[in-house]
Amino acid sequence: MQKATRIILTLLLFLLFFVWSEVIRGSNPDGYSLYFFDVGQGDAALIQRGSYQILIDGGPDDSVLTALGRVMPPSDRHIEMVILTHPHADHYNGLIHVASRYKIDRIFMNDMGDESPTYSEFIRRIISQNIAISVPDPSNVLFLPLGATLEFLWPYEAEGAANLNNISIVNRFCYVEKCALLLGDLENDSQQALLASKPNKIRAEIIKIAHHGSRNASNSALLQQVAPLYAVISVGADNRYKHPHPEALAIIEETRSVMWRTDQNGSVEFWISRGQLELIRH
Ligand SMILES: [Zn+2]
């Protein structure tokens, strides 16, 4: 066989394999995609099944719109649920843009805000678009399509908190025993309190590392209890805070999980189907 023919046949085989794996994925609707978007220095994650979406934080600017446009069905202009983990601009600014393009049914957020004009604009936008606001209780569990669950694990007490990072809404999403723990920007001391209060509720295959991998972002005992296979750090390239911090990285490395950094690796999708978990690079 000529060399050129062999190369063409190999390429065809790769193409066939790619098409076939997409066909299998497309014909297997019993699953959820969990995306962590590269939105620079901030957080934006999406749980999606078909036309059903939950967006957790919106990142620092309108780059979340490009990310959503890439993965949502083209005719879908409706997001069922938004969660704002805490009122910092690198989490809510993008949601102002999201609310201007998409119809949002409900937003979960704490009843504490910051004093900035952009936060006021965010609140005005929610009110003017009649988006239902819910303040979650740390014992809430939402039952999602296919029997998936979204647990609210934190905060216990938002009022009067000196550090808004520590009122971050913490969620655990689970589908058929595969879970993802999303820590918002919860810092070390509050992670310790979360571990003490809910030691049996935090195990997860995927963890969204808190606070962009800052020095105070990773509690070793909590991470050991979570025992993740994948650790995602949502962080901007060359950010002025120098996140992630080497000490946080060292604590994450102790778990021997696969680390995914949005600044170096870009956006990522986890496909969670019955008993399976697959990482897909975007
Ligand atoms: Zn943040």
C-alpha cells in the first residue's frame, strides 16, 4: 500500500471514530453537561440538559454570552435558573448581559449586596424583567429533570457577614451518583465550617475550587473529604491577584486529582451520563 493511501485511510478512520462517538453521545440523551467557561478572572458555570439550563455566576463581563452561544441550542433564549453565588463583580457583572439577552425564570442569591453602581444596575435589571428571586436555605434540595439533584449547602447565616466571599452559595449537583461541588469563593475558615457541618454531603467527582485558587482558597481537610477526580480552577490569565497561589495548588495536588485551569486549558465540559463521567475539551 502506498504511503499516501495509508495516511488517507488513517485519517478516515479517525474521522469515522469522531463521528461515531458524536452519534453515540447524541443518541444518549440521559445525561447532563457541566461546563466551566473561560471568562477571564471570574466564574461562570453551566449545567445543561437539552434546553434546560442552570447558570452559576456570569463572570466579569459579556464574555459569558459568547460562551453560552457556543453551547446552548441556537433557538434557545431561555435560562431556567441562575445562581449568583455572592455579590462580587467577577460573578455578577456578566449576569447583567445575560439578563438582557435571555429570559430568566428564577435567580437564587443572598439578600446581601455591595454598594457599587453596577450591583444596583444588576438588581434593577432583575426587577424590571420580573425574574423571581429566591434566597436559598442551606437545607434546600432542588429536584431536576431525570432525577438529578441540586443541593444548597451554604451559607447558614448571610446577614452581617464581614467577608462576602464567605456567604458564597455552595451547591452540589448530582446525577446517578456522580457529583460536582461548586464552592463559589468560600474561604478557608468557612470551608472548615462547611466540612464540620456537612461531612457526608460534600463528596464529589468534580470540585470547582474556591476563589480562583487564592492562597486562602483550599482547605486540605475538606479536599480530602471531597476526594475529587477533577479539580477546576476558574481563573484569568496574568490576573493582577496572581491567582492561583502555589500553596493552594500544592493542597490540590495532594488529592491527586486532574487539575483543569481555565487560564491555561480554556473552557471545559464534563458529560455526566448514567454512571459515566467524561471530560471534553472546548
Ligand atoms: Zn471571585
